[in-house]
Amino acid sequence: MTKTIGILVGSLREGSYNKLVAQKFAELLPDGYEAKFIDFSDLPFYNEDLEVEGKVPESWTRFRQELQSVDGIYFFTPEYNRSVPGALKNALDVGSRPYGQSSWDGKPALIVSVSPGAISGFGANHHLRQSLVFLNMPTLQQPEAYIGNIANLLDANGEILTSTVDFFQLITTKYIEFFEKLKG
Ligand code: FNR
């Protein structure tokens, strides 16, 4: 049966480098796997007062159902002020509730941080990793996926350089091995 990898892109902007990288990773999934991009741009900020019958935002319910429908999760995150963007943190929080019914639980994860800067989103990558520990998401440890200086990894047409795609392929292969050990 086909396995589905949910893809969350931490940047909401149209021309996002993270989105570009996520699209390439989606293409690299092997036979038997498919990608499903999961949008979280419409989620109201998490507020426990809304977690009662009749008040739960429709978008929270839709988002939770989409998470539940996938087998693994890829996160692509920019770094905002040495951490993850607020929209992505809000998505983590919305998906983690109602209490005891987290939609993230047990799903094998990959974290890729992408930045035009030299530090490669390290801070965001590790802050996200910290949340995934609590959310009980086993997360690929090696190879670490810090994609820095992203603007220099594109050719004149804006396509990702082959040598970089080769690195993405290595990460994909390692993630699929990891996923299959856990879920195969
Ligand atoms: C940034 N940026 C940034 N970059 C970085 O490497 N470390 C950082 O801490 C920050 N902080 C930061 C804060 C805010 C509010 C913004 C808007 C931006 C720059 C960031 O890496 C750059 O805008 C990327 O292009 C964002 O990723 P996308 O949108 O291209 O995927």
C-alpha cells in the first residue's frame, strides 16, 4: 500500500526557498510513496477556550484530519530570529490537541532547515527538534539537513544544483530506511 508523507513548509511566502526545496524532496520520494502538502496558513492561534464542542475552528479539524491521514512527516523550516516561524509553532500546537489525542504521535519525521544565511537555520532546526521529542515523533538524526546559502545553490534558471539534489537524495534514502525500520 502506498505510504503518504505529509509535507509542512514553515514559510508562508509565495517565493519561499523552503517551498522550492520541499518540492524537490517531494519529487525524490521513491515508488510506493507519495507526498501530500499540508497547509496551515489558515489556522487561528491556538486557544484552549476554543477546544469545546461547537467552538473548534473548522480549519483546526481539517488540519488534524490531514495529519492523521499521513504516515510520516517532512518539515521544512526557515529560521526566524533563531527559532521557527510562529505559524509553524502554532501548527504544532493545534495538531497536538485535544489533550491525549495528538495527531503527530508516533509519525517518523524529517527536519530540513533552509536559509540564505551561513548558519543554515540551525537554531530553527533544533528548536523544532525539541518540540518533536515531546510530540513523540522519531526524527531522522543523520544526515543532518542544514541547507545554508541557498541562493548560491541555484543555477541561472533558479533550479537547485545537481550536487545539492544528490545530497537531498542521500537524505531521502536515509529517511526511507529509517521510516521502514519503524513502520515497514
Ligand atoms: C529572517 N531570516 C533569518 N535567517 C536566518 O538565517 N536566521 C534568522 O534568525 C533569521 N531571522 C529572520 C526573521 C524574520 C522575521 C524574517 C522575515 C526573516 C531570513 C530568512 O532566512 C529569509 O527571509 C528566508 O528567505 C526565509 O525562508 P523562505 O521564506 O525563503 O522559505
